[in-house]
Amino acid sequence: MIYQIDYISHSYWDANCTIAGENISLNDAEWLGLQKLKNIPDSNLPSLLQGYIGEILKGFCIICEMKEIIRLVDFFNRDNSGIDVTSRSSD
């Protein structure tokens, strides 16, 4: 996740740990998946949204496929039950 808020300091999330005599410096915000927009190289809008657009399109395709499957199952259920599926009455 990317954030642009200026009053959140990215260095606030820095953590220094000593494990087996070795000093390790980590940033908990990056570990949680948060990244400051200024720290990302090539941070223009299309490059940032590239992965999200693909996910949205996949979700849309899945919803359309599920709708079509439900429509076909409903059609075959009506056909097997003897209901006339060719005429649509308005009553």
C-alpha cells in the first residue's frame, strides 16, 4: 500500500535489533506493506496502478462468468422442468 501523507514520518517505523551479536535495521512499515510514495523510484500514476488494474479486470471477468453460469443453470433447470423458456410473458 502506498501513502502520501506528509505528517507520517517513514523513519518513525525504523527498528534496530541485535540478534546473535549482529545489528539488523528494519522498517516495520515496509514489513507491513506500507511504502512512502517519495521513496519509490519511477513513481508516476500509471506505473503505480499497473498491478491494481489487472486485479480489477480479473475480478470483473470472474463476476461476468459467474453471472453467465447462473443464467445457463437457470435456463437448463427451467427447460428440464417443462416451463416454456422461449416465451416471455409480462404477467
